[in-house]
Amino acid sequence: MLLTIGLTPDAELDFSSSAFPGGTLLASVYDRVFMQLSDRGGASNLVGDRWADLCAEALHGHRQPHSDLWWSEEGAVADVSIRLDDIPEIARTASRHKLQNPDFLMLGDVSENRVLWAADAKFSVDTARSKQVSGDVVRALLELGETVRRLVPGLDPDVAIHDGVFLCPDYALTHRLLRDRRGPRRATVRHHEVRLIDVTSNQFLQPLGQEGLRTFFAELDAVPIDPAHSLMLGLYYFRLARAALGCWQDQTAPLLAYRDAPPLDEAAIEAGARGLTTMRTSAWGLVQRWNDLADEVRRQRAAVDHVTSLPINGKQLREQILLTAAAAGVTPPSGTRVRRAIGSWYRSRIREQFGPIHPPVRNFGALLEELGTYNRSLHPEVAQVTKRVIDEMMAEGTPVRQEPIAPR
């Protein structure tokens, strides 16, 4: 059983152990290899999504009297919050217009005037930039028309727009970054732009799974801090568990992937981790060893992708699309969309011939030769399929609007 020693938040961040990348818990946040491996298992995306959900719960749950979550920088008090990040249409529209897309809009009053401002969920305060929640961002979103306006009930056309705020976790790293403003990662926003939300380690991590592996890793290191009480340490072991998941997926996924979505087998991942344990292994050392083993399969997968690559020149494809679109009088589809459709046909043909090809593979060199030979045999069909795909997309295309010629 782990016992948490009496550490201040600063001492917890600076706690030294050879088990951590860089030697301290704080240094692990700055370790590029550690973060990259954890993100092979999707750690950062999961952390961001979980934090957005917790922010939504805090805003829509029981409102505490005088809670600063509901206050703008300029003293307005919100009575409505609108979540944007879980509406795909908003994200697509904002991306198409190259706009920032804050997670929430807040609508409230100041001096009997209606006010609107943005609130953005940022688990890592060092990634926050003031312009992401500026009044200009909100104005630009409203100019997209009904896409955003229909979500805001009774919005006054003359509503005042304030600069917004960031919603961050109330834990040791947030306070350190806001206070020190130095080191590889630093906060650029100020205290008055940040709203802090209480969150416990168990509350944050419980829905994210892999509890067995997280516990095993913590017991392996046996540092005198309980990850169930320390959000910083809990997140460290969560990231290690996602790194292990990424290694397992890379080791077991088909070499010839095509629309594969293998199920997550937490028991198999934990068994794989236990099988790599030695007397003097830290959790981080174990994951590094696993990554080295997975690299061999990654290299095989990259070799398979190379010999089965789609034989299409991007520039020539784009020219063909533009010429066909001009002749048909329609807006041309993107080259990426066309290439993706052709690539799907191409990959499916190779999969039909060879199957998924599960690692490990004996006589891998002979397999590559077979794949290369079959790949070349498909080349004559590529031109026909390319023309068919482009023609089908043109038939569904939007006619180009002809501007009337002004009389002389």
C-alpha cells in the first residue's frame, strides 16, 4: 500500500527519483520522449477531452455563490453557458474559416447590459494564449451566421463582447507555471485570465480506464506519494499506461492495415507489462524496453506501406482534377479527397490478396517481394480507377456560378 508523505505542492513537483524521466516528477512533463510515447496511445487527447467534460460539469452543475467561473474579466456575471467543443459542425465551420474555436460561450449581464465572452478549457495553462479567447474571436464566430447564433438563446444584436477566460485545474503544476513563468514551458496568460476548478486525481482518471496497469506501475516504482491523491503523479502513471497501450497496439496491429479497429485488451496489455518486469525495472524503464521491441514491428509495417504505396503523382493528379472540373463546370474536389478514395480501392485490393498480415512474420524479405510484385500488377488499373473516381465526384459537384458580363 502506498503512503503519501507530507509534501507541499512545490515539493511534490520537485520530488526526486531515478524512476522518473529527468529525475523529478516535474521533469517528466518536459521529457520529449516520454510525452511522445504516451501520445502514441492518445494520452494528450484523452486528457484534453476529459478536462473539457469536467469543465462542462462544473459550469452546468450546482453553481456556488460568487463562483468566479461565472465572471468575465470585466465584471459581468453569466447566467448561461453554451458548450461548443462537442458540436462537430462548429469545429468544421471554424476550421474552414481558420478561426479559433473556444470550448464555451458565456452570456451574462453587467450594468443591465447583456455581455458575451469565451471560456476555454485548458488543462495545461502554458498552452493558453490570450488571443484564443479574445473578443475578436467571439465576433468572428458570430459572423459565421446561424451556425453559432442559434445556440445562444435570445442574443441581442447589440450584445457587448468581452475578452474571455481560461478554465484550468487547481493543482500544483498550474500554480507553478502561473507563478514562475520560466523554464521550457511557461504560462503567458495572467492570473486574472484564469479560472481554477477543483479536481481530484481519482475524479479525473477513473473514467479513463487502465486502472490495473496504472496501479501496477505505481507499485513497481514505490515512490512515497499516492497517485490516488496526487493528480500530478496519477497523470504520470496514466501517461505511462497509454504509452504501454501504444506499444502493444504497434506490436499486435496488422502490418497491412485497412479500416481496422482492433479492440482494446487491457488484460493483455497488463500481462505484457508484467512479462517485461525484472528485479530492478522502473515503470519508465519497462516502457522504454517495450518501445524498443515494438520498433521492430514498426519498421516492418513501414516497409509494407512503402512497397504497397499508391503510384500516383500528386501534381499530375491535381492537374487532372482541375481540367476535368473546368470541362464539367463544377467546383473541383480536393486532391486529398480524390487520393483517399483511390487509395481505399488500392489498399482493399491488396488486402483481398494477402489478408491483414499479423506480426511476427517469418521470411519477411520474401513477403516484401510478393507484395511489390502484386503492387506493380495493379498499376495498369490505377488510371482507369482514377478517372472513374474523379468523374463520380464531378457528377456530385457544385456548379460554378457564372458572373454576368457587364454591358459595355
